[in-house]
Amino acid sequence: MAELTVAFIDLTGSVSVFETLGDDRAAKAIMKLTHWIGSVGLENGGDVVKMLGDGVLLSFSSNLQAVETIIRIQQEHSQRTAHWPHHAKLLMQIGMARGQVLQFDGDCFGDSVNVASRLSDLAGPEQILVTGQVVRDLGVRHGVRSRLLGPMQIKGRVEPCDVFRIEWQPEMLSEFLTLPSDLFQLDMTSESTFVGLELKHLGASCAFKLTDFPLRIGRVPEADFVVNDPRVSRLHARIDSCSGNYVLKDTSSYGTWVRFEGHENTVALRRQECLLHSRGEIAMGAPFSDFNTPTVSFRLVDDRLAFGDRTVQV
């Protein structure tokens, strides 16, 4: 057993890339990108555990080197593809965890490997989700910015896992900076778990329990939460519950934008997914810069808060 930081780098957007480039060119593009990811990992003290078709599994003995390498991969790939058409882009969603890892026959096994894989599934495009252990093991002087998303239920684990998002964009400033491990501890004593979601738009408010998912937001009466605006698609977005977490997927014609409370940066979605946390706003059909855009506010409800009565929408 060895103490390692493992990183799952999954590529998203391959369906549209195959449609745009054709099977042969798309397969070559994916292979070229995954090999580049692996080479950067090797150059920075990591090991390529295995290639996953449209992803890569890396491992590092140095936790700081692992995080810095993954940030570099995201930044360089973002710069290279900044002016590519959206339908031709392959974006990365990354999960990282640190712990005891069993290495055997060219592969690695352990709880941290499973958690990193789950976090890569939960991450949205261009997001890096990591466990609290990764953040705490960074030490004091590292310059890595991260934001606490809170404890999340990870499939296959009994206890919630404290999850952070690494803020790799150079322009992104966070009010939640990583703190040294001796000064910072997550309060896990409350064992709060999210048991629902509350949505609000204009005068309408609706609380959804776990049994109500998946739910659809759209313009038509058949939607579970109706937003009556011509810029909103008939069925504009879908929210799924996954192991106690909530994932928003854009299914619209014109796009969806997500902004979290206390944070000005937005996540733009075009047939993509985003992990919802805490509370924030969803702009539908136009970005937040359009002050008339139809906006839905959301709030994750934990087990300490009671659901109110549902408001009937008209």
C-alpha cells in the first residue's frame, strides 16, 4: 500500500465531436489529447495508471505536485481551445482523492480511487473536484485556491465526503481560500445531508423531495417547475438526484447559466451538466448579463430544514 493522490481526467463532449469530425478524426483527436495528458503527468512526477478510452487515470506520490499538474493541464487545454467552436471542443471533468492505494498488475485499487472516479462523474465540464484530504495535504504555502462545496454523499461510501472545487482559472478570485490543515477543520458533527431542493421564480416557489427526482424545468405545463417565458425551451433543463447530490443538465436550445451565491463567476451550459451546491441562480435562455433573462433561484435543503407546502404554479 502506498499513500498516493489519484486523478481521474474524463473527457466530455465526445458525442458532438464525433458528429462534427467523423469517427476517424474524432478518435485521433481523443487519442492525441489523452496521450498529451499522460505525458504532462509523467513530466511532473506522476504515473499513468491506465488510459480509459476517453479519459486518463494518473497517480502521484506528491499531493502538491498532483494538484499543480492537474491545474496546469486544465489551464493549458483551456488556452489551446479558447477559440475552437463549441461543438468541436473536448472538455475535461476531473476528480481527485488521496489515500492508501494498492498497486497491482499495472492498476491501482482503494477507496481513494473509487472516490476520485465518482467525483469526476459529478464534476461539470472544466471543473476539478477534490476531497478534503487533498486540500489539507497541500500544506501552508502552496497558492492553490479552492472552494468548499460541503459534505456530499458518494456512491459506495457510508459516510459523507467533504468536497472542494479547485479554482484553476487565473482570473477567478474566491472568498473561500484554502486554509492550512492545522487551522481548518470541516464540521462533520451535524451529519447534515441534502434531502431536497427548493426552486423559486417570480412569485412561484416549490420544494422537491428526493422522491420527486428527476425533475424538469421548462415552459410547458408538463414541466415539474414552469417558467413561462419565450426564451425558455419547452423542457429547458433537468435536475437529477445522484447519491444525495443534485446535477443540473441543460436540454435547451439556447443554453443555461448557473451562478452560485457569493460568487460572480458563472458556469455556462450547452447540453452539459453542472453539480449544484448550496444555493444560487439559474439563468435560462440568456446569460445573467441580460437583466431581463428569466432566472430561477435554487437552494439545497438539508435534513435540519423542514419542507414548506408546495406552491401551485399558474
